[in-house]
Amino acid sequence: MFVKFFKVVSSTQEEAKDLARKGGKPWSVIAAEKQSQGRGKGKSHWHSPEGNLYFSVVLPASKLDDLQILTILASFSVAKILKEDYGLEAMIKLPNDVVVNGKKICGILTENIIMSGQAKISVMGIGLNTNSEDYTADLKDKATSIKMELKEKVDNKKILAKIVEELAKQLSSITK
Amino acid sequence: MIMLKKKIKINEKIFDLEMEDLKGKFIRIEINGKDYFFRKDNGNVIPVDQRQLLAAEQEAESVFSEVFCEAPKNLRAPLAGMVSNIWAKAGEKVVKGQKLVTVIAMKMENEISASGTGKIKEIKCQPNQAVNKDDILVIFE
């Protein structure tokens, strides 16, 4: 697995799309601990303070139906890892968010570039609040992190590898 | 469109010559099976180096696709969803790969690009409109 890890990047999603356009191989990952222009669906901003895990994965060429299912399965994968490895009661807010104690801990955004009815480039971005210690007043009741829940620092590289491995497993199971 | 096709004799040597107009912007001249390209520019013709243009990646690709690629078919929604952005307008000339419409489905953003070079006749959708799979989004001339 090729991973380019940045301390700070404007948007892992834009970096990954650029990498894919230049021929980056499937399962290449652009990751960062801080994004200056992280974004969610549409024009919405994804609050990306330092210490969390933000990454985007170049996906292999897949059917659009499979990619839709994969977005949901990605939420499932993250929730599964949070429960099994960290003991958190993670719930999925379909199709693309994971919440813990009613607060968002992870968001997923899949983007496809489609030409002649086929996805030529597909990139999945995942923002996981791992090591945030506090949030501003407007987000305090809406967002949480693994560290805020467990009072323990998380190894971002370790959890990243686990999620990407799980994603690859899930995609191969639906494309068989 | 072939403008000229004939044999010419220069110093006792015969040359097969063919001249073709490429969409009014370029001229292809074939001499004994080898192609030479020229760009029309205010009454002048400027030689175009194919390798240089190809090496100029995106820009060169756009120029060449404009000349050689098929016109795009009408743009259809590849899946059901909501139109979030329209990146082109009626009357605009677009090139292969140019982003035209974004459709969001199940929180997945789908940037739908032109399959060829052509001129947009009509945009058949608008932002926040729900579309079904195979609905026409853009009609080309």
C-alpha cells in the first residue's frame, strides 16, 4: 500500500484525485494530520484540526453500483474497527457517517469522475476524529473523537492501515 | 473534408498530395503517406509539431481531441440522484473530459464529463433537480 503522509495538506481528496489523474495506482493513499481546506459533501467544510486522521484512497475501477455500496460499507468498516479495537459503541448514520454517543466521529465522501457512463477515477475520502481534545462551542455537541471518548492517544498510521485493509476486503466481497 | 487530392511532379519525382481541412481550424497535408499538420491563424498557416503538442499534456490533448475525437453523445445521468452543479452552459464548446454536471447520489459525488468534443445545444437539468438513471442532462448539437 502506497501512503503519502502529510503533516498538513489543503485537501487529501484533491491531492488523491490529482494523483489518480497522473496514473496513481489503486489503493494509493494520501493522508494528513491537518487539512487547511478539508471538505465534506458539496461545498460544505469539514473541520480538520491537527491530530486527527484525514485520508483519501484511490479506488480501483469499479461499477457505480458497487461504489455506492462501498460508501456504506466504509461506514460499516470504520464502526467495526472502532468497536472491535477501541471498544466504542459506534453507530452508522446512513449512508456515510459514524457517530459515537450521538456525536459525529467520522465522515466519508466518495467522488467519481465519470465519462461515457463509466467511473474513470474514484476517490474515497475519510475524516476520522482520532486525537482532537476539544471542539469549538458550535461543534461541542455535534462532534467527538476517540481520544475524547477514551482519554487515550491514537496511532493514526495504525488505524489508517486497518481501515484501508478492511475497505479492500469489502470491495472484493461485493465485486466477486 | 478533403480539399485537394492530386499527384504533382517536382524534378521528375512524383508526389501524392492530399490536403484536408480539419473543422476549419487545422489543415492536414499528406505527402506520400506522411501527415503534416498546420494551424490556421488569421489567414496564415502555422506548422504544428504533433510531438510537441502531445507532450504539452492537457492542453495538447484538448487541441487534438477537438480535431480528432468523435462528437459527444447526449449526456445522460449514470445513476439516480440530485444535480448539485452545472459547470457549462448552452452554446459553449466543450472538449473531451471537461466537467459538465455533478450529480450526488447516496452522498457520492459524481462529476460527469464530456465523452468527446462538441457544442452544447441545451442543458436539460438544473441544480437541486432529482434525476433518474439515463435521464438526459445535456444535449449536444
